[in-house]
Amino acid sequence: MSIWRVQGGYPLEGSLTIQGAKNAVLPVLAAAILTGCETELTNVPALRDVEASLEILRQLGCVVQRQGGTVAIDSRNVTGCRIPRELTGQMRSSIVFLGAILARCGQARIAMPGGCELGPRPVDLHLAAMEALGAEVRVEQGEIVCRAPGLTGGTVHLALPSVGATENAMIAACAARGETILTGAAKEPEIVELQGFLRVLGADVEGAGTSVIKIRGMRPVRHALWRVMPDRIVGATMLCACACAGGDLELRGLDPAHVGSVAEELAAMGAQLDAGTRRLRIRCGGRLRGGRTIVTEPYPGFPTDAQPLMMAASLKAAGRTTFVENIFDHRYRQAAHFAAMGADIRLDGRRAVVTGVERLRGARVEAEDLRGGAALIIAGLGAEGETEILDRGHVARGYEGFDRVLSALGGHIKIDPARQE
Ligand code: UD1
């Protein structure tokens, strides 16, 4: 448990390179066991969810070494096919290992991940995809049990464009006999990234970034090298932080198209954005304007992960900003804490209406989930006085040295060491 102490009122200025993407590296780590090769990954962020994934790989029998941002995985001797509750409890998205374990071992046992801070996290689409590839799926004593001595390609249709289910289906299909056509696939940049990595592993896969992905098996290689893409949600976080605190930031490394929907909203609110090749500059002077309706949708729509961050940016914007959250049920948990800081927010089911206030004041609040925690830190940067954010480790799941990064840009922020995890 730690406490973030944020002294508001200091604009953010300077440039920063965006860290490697959490949501891109997790499926890549899972896919690394697919063929039994030696993989070297670079630009791997130091995050709690990444550490939990490396621990899963070790438990499965891989030799894993990390040196700074480089992670070497030797998956030639995978000996296990089970992820117990202790590990799924540490990282809810461990379901992303299902397809890879099943493909490699012919069976997989994964403790049910259960709900999370954002609400129930069903896995029906993941399981249906494995069944469509010929696996037998059961749930036994809280464990998902999949068996498929040989997976068979075919048509796999996802009723919803689930990111994780698309990743699982792509990974498992690489080991299937014959061609797999995946329809209704998610189109997020992390899916394109996974396709790139699977190709480096020797897979014949195309179509990522569209709703139809074709996989025609693989010719395994012995060594694979991959650099993890920059994190678009961290990029969105920095844009929203600048919008809330004011300032002039240059984000480097990031593909501006990956944060297009967020940048568009901020520009409509009055921020100045200039995109270049793998760089994006944001400048925010006076008060932003509200009036927008922000609806979360699958990519390229506005990302649900950026909704709490954008809400932080809208708290002081003149007029009303409406949010419609379409992806997760419990994604407004930050709202009550914003209200404690003086924000005016009305919640009504999937909708939240923010009426901009002139000023926010520091308060004692709590991070209840990863992006909600980051959003409170952002709001603290734009508030008067000190904001104390109690955090049970949520922010470190997705942000590498967030205090250090913000301090280097002029933010006044520290983590209370006495109560740090
Ligand atoms: C991923 C991201 C997460 C992001 C989310 C949506 C990772 C590690 N996490 O999560 O940060 O917020 O995409 O962009 O990449 N659903 C079902 N049945 C299923 C699976 C999902 O009904 O079997 C529903 C979910 O409840 C949710 C929606 O589909 O309403 C989208 O979820 P999904 O795209 O699967 O999210 P994740 O892959 O878990």
C-alpha cells in the first residue's frame, strides 16, 4: 500500500518517451511458449502485471531472465500446463495464456480469473473460440480445463470483438491443422502487434487490424527477437495530464494514430495538438471547453481505458461533458473521489455528466482501479493544494515510475516511502 502525494498547480513541460505497452507485452509473453524457442523481448516495461506474467512463465517451466527492459525467455522445456489461483489472482488477464498453453501442451488448466474492479470479467468468448478449434472445455472446481490433443483450424466467430479472446484464438490457431478464419475480431493496435510477433515466431497470419484474421499454421523458428510497442494508454494519460494541469508536452515514440480519438476530443476542447512521425505535442493554456459527448467503443473508437483519464481532464472544462461507458460495468469508480475534490459529476447508469468547476481542491482519495488511480493523480496535478491518493498497488500495474516521469516534467509528486509496497 502506498500514498501518492500530489501538489497541484504546476504545469507539465518537456518531452518524454512513452514506455512499452502493458497490453501488448502480455499476449506476446504468452505466445512466447507456443513453439519452444528462445525469445528476446526489448522495451519491456517494469510493471506488476509483467512480473506476474514472467512468474507464470517460470511456473510453466520456462527459463526467464530480465535485465532492464530486456527479457529473455527460453521455452524449450515447458513442463507445466496449469496456472493456479495464486497466480491468476495476481493478474486477472492471465486468461491470455489459455490458447498458448493449450497449443503447446494439448491441455490447459487455469483457475477462473473471477471478477475485477471493473465488474464481471466473463471468459465465455475465450472458451467458445477454443471449442471452435476442436478443444474440449469444462469448468471443474473453479478451474477452466481444456483438452485438445490436436487443434483443428476452422471458422471461429467472436460474438463481441473481445481483445483477449481474439488474442487467444490467434495464438491457439497457429498450432492448429489447416486454416483458421477468425471473424468478428478486435482491431486494437495490440492485435496488430501480436500478429507481428507471431510472424517472427514463424506463423502465417494476416488481417490483424481488420475484423477478419486468417491463420495458416506456422514453421517454428529457434530464435525470435521483438521490441514492444509504446503504450497508447500511457500516451493518452500524458495528454490528459497536460490538459488538466496545463503545459506543453512532447510525447515521443508513440504512433499518434493510436491515440487519435483521445487527441481529437482534447483538440475539440481547446487543447493544441501537433502530430508528427512518432511524436505528438500537446499545449494547453487557459480553461478548456466542455460540451462534448465521449462514448467508449472498441478501437478505433474512444478507449474505455482512457475514459477515467479524460474525465479528469474535463473536470474544470467550462460547460458540460457527457460520458457514455459501453465496455465495462463499473468504470466510474473514480467519480466519487473526483467529487471529494470539488468536481460536479452526475452518474446515471452508463452515463456520467460532468459540469466543469472553476477549481478543484486537494483531498484524500483512493485509487480503486488502475486507470481510475492514474486519473486521480492527474486531477491532483490540476487541483489546488495537496491531494493524497491511497493506492493498494493499482497504478504500478500499468505505469512505470509514474512519480519519476511526472516529476521530470515539473509535476510535484511523490510516493510516501513509509507505506510503500
Ligand atoms: C483488454 C485490455 C483492457 C481493455 C479492454 C477493452 C488487456 C490485458 N486488457 O481487456 O485494458 O480495457 O481490452 O479495450 O489487453 N467479454 C465477454 N466475454 C468474454 C470476454 C469479454 O462478454 O469472454 C466482454 C467484456 O465483459 C467486456 C468486453 O467484452 O464488456 C470487452 O472485453 P475484452 O475486449 O475482452 O477486454 P480484455 O481483453 O479483458
